[in-house]
Amino acid sequence: MKFKLKYIIVLIVLLSFSSIIYGFTIKEDDLATANKYIGFGTVGLFLIAMPLFLIKESKGKSMKDYMLTNENVKKMQGKEQKNAENQ
């Protein structure tokens, strides 16, 4: 059975949010355990789910298109000048 990465990411996000919410609900009773749940939820979101999402979304895209090189800056300036002339 093949799982798609999208469903794994959604599952991790839901588990992380539920862990954070559970940690805040038990905070008055057991502070140490509550902080662990909140911490694990935060780690799940930012160190597991976010990198997986970025890997999934950036697959097949060229990083050169998003970097500020002299060539890209000249392209942007050329587009701005053309837009100013048309108005």
C-alpha cells in the first residue's frame, strides 16, 4: 500500500496540533508533561512537517529562478520599465 507524501504531512500536522492543544489543556494539572506535549507538537510542525512540505512543493523547480542574480534583476527592471511605459 503506497501512501502519498501529502497524506503523511497532513497526519503529522494534525498530530502536532492535537499534541499542542492537549498540552495546553493539561497544563494546570501536570506542568512538566504539558510542556513535553507542547514541545513535541512544535518539533513535529517545524522540524518534520515543514521540511517535508517544502521538499514536496519544490520538487521539479529550479532554484536559479528564485535567486537574485544580475540576470534576474535585469529581467525584473525591464518588466517594470515596460509596465511604466504602458500606463
